[in-house]
Amino acid sequence: MTNVEEAKIKRDNSLCIFLDNNATAFAGDVAFEAIATKTIADYALTVIAASAAAADNTGYSLEKVIAKKAASVMTSELCASSQVILDLLGNIIVATSLNSAVTYYSSATDVLAESRMQNAHDVMSTNIVEITEDYVTVAQLVTLQASITTFKNLSGSNTTVNATFPVKTKALSTAVKLGSADVLNIKKLAKKYEITNPTFYEGLQKVCKIPPITVRHTPVKITVTDVATGLPLPNARGTLSKTKELGVGTDKGIINYTNVLAGLAIATCMLDGYITSVKNVRIKRGKANEFAFVLVAGVITAEMEAAVVAKVNAFIAAENAQKYKKAAKAKAARKAKAAKG
């Protein structure tokens, strides 16, 4: 259920309660009674649809989604490196046993994905001498195994209701739209009471309004690794323009943000002994937002630091300018509407 759908369902609930409590106000009005009865019946079906969709989503885990994607990407990358050297050495049998397509792992069910990734890891580990550490290192395989284990041990499912149960999700959406149509019809029929029963009319108009929509923030996970070793870098610090949270890395090289607005953002990642990195990212609402920083060892100069600060400030300034532009346009539209009225 989206936040908009949730708000509309709350509105429909309030409307049904109002109609039930004020039935005497429109008693004998055949047309109004008919649409009121329909509105209450349609809301009952919406509640059932919402319950069905919610039940399908039980056990969903965003962390599981992120863990699966991380393990899938790492597996495919290492398989690709292994295939290159194995093909050059003429070991076609082992090369073809490895699959470098991310979707081969990420699009499979949790159990199958785990099996495929573990098999790929084991094949590479068994043939590491032939593959050589110029292409895949033992340390990378250790990290991959840890990533697979993390994915395996997380509870819940990575399958979203929208992907696996589209019929029930669509049924809920259809029910909510039907409720909105009922509200529109109710408001039209209520016009006859604007003069004859203003108290009823004004109360009805009030409950027909959609309540404030809850803003749901989207979590973001950033993985920080060393470019040379591929190993996680602990205790990195990060900034993200869409949140006021301080990004502090864990001992596993993970920076988590829990309160992030959707949209284009700029992220930075810094760690003592490494060159600060900065990149533009797009945060998608309700999605598994995961990004990676690969840091290069070195000392950041004053010029480098100034360049990072300038890039961040330029991004924020451009974003603010866009906000001001939209606000000015909206204000002009309101003035034009007022003048026309």
C-alpha cells in the first residue's frame, strides 16, 4: 500500500462514519441514499483488498534485498574475471560452469540464488591456482563467502508484494480508485444541501478531503571498499545531501542512512589515508537503494579537498535554485488564478 492509498482509505473511512451518523439528513433522497450505500459497500471491499495485499507482504525484508544484490554483483564480477583467464588458458569446461550475469543470481528465488552463488564461489576457490590472484584473490573469495552467508542468514524474503502478487496489489489500487469516484459523486449530489442544510454540507466537504499524506523516507546503504584489495573499509565517513544524518561506516564497511528523501542527491565518502570520493546518486522511493564507493589509498591535497567542497556546494546551489524556481512558478499560478477569479 502506498502512502497516497493509505491516506485515501482513511478519508473513505471517515466519510462512511459521517454518512452513517448523519443518515437522517438525506433520508428520503433516493439518489443520495443509493450512492451513500454504494460508498459504504465499496469501502468494505477496499478494507478486504488492503488486508489481502498486506498479508502477501508479510516477511518482506529490505535488508534481504540489499544483501542479495550485493552478493549477486560480487559473484558475477568475480565470475567474469575468472572466465577471462580460464578462456585464455583453454579451460572451457570450468569457464562455462561460471555465470557472470548478475540476473542469473539476483532474479532467481532466494534458495536458488544462494545455491548458484555458493556453487560459483566453490568452483573459483577450487580452481584459484589456475585462475591466479591476478584475476581473483583469495581475499575476494573470503569476502564473497561472507556476503553469501550474510544473505543466507537474514530472515524474511526479498520478494516484494508488487513483484510477486500483482493481482492483489492491482485489486487494492482499483478499490481505492473506486472509492475516489464515490467521493466525487457524493460531493456532486451534496450540492443540493449547501443552502438547505449547510451544517451537513460543510461537514461532508470536510470528511471528503484527503488527510495529510505521511512522508515515507527511503533507506540507503553504501558499501565502501579498497580499490586494490576489494576488501571492506571500516569506519569511513559519508555525507548525503538528501538527509541530515551523519554517515558513519561500520566495521564491515557499510554506511546506512534511514531517513532519506527521494530524488537526485550528491554523496561523499572519506577515510583517513584515502582520497575522498564524491558522486551523484538517484534515490528511488520504496526501492532498495544501494551504492558503492571504491576508495584509492593516498593523501588528499588541499586542492582536492577544495574541489570536493566546490562540487558539493554547486550541486546544493543548483538544487535550491530549482526549488525556488518551482516555488515562484506555483506562486505566479496562484496569483493568476486569484486575478482571474
